[in-house]
Amino acid sequence: MLNRNQVIQNSELSTSQDKKLNKKNRVDINILLNRVRADKKKEKLETFLVISLVSLSVLATGLIVSL
């Protein structure tokens, strides 16, 4: 069983943790927008690479078949 001092210490800890959590909950919209832009840029690059590889393989197959 907890004594009175332990209960008081636990409640103080929980309030200080709540304050820390509230400070951490702030989000900078610019950071989120930059992350979304970076993700879109990466996705476009991956799409470009896939299309390039597919067209290169089609071109290579066409050259091999024609010879």
C-alpha cells in the first residue's frame, strides 16, 4: 500500500509528465508540409525509374528480336 508521501510524489510526477506531453504535442505545419513534399518527390522519382526500366527492357527485347 502507498503511503501519503508516495501518493503526493506520484501525482506530482504525473502532472509534470502531462506538462511535458503538452509541450511535445505542438506540431509545426511547415515540417509536415516539407515531409509531404519530400515524399511526393521521392514517389515521382521511383515512378520515373520504374517507367524507365520497363521502357529499357522493351527496347532491349526489341533489339534482340530484330537481330
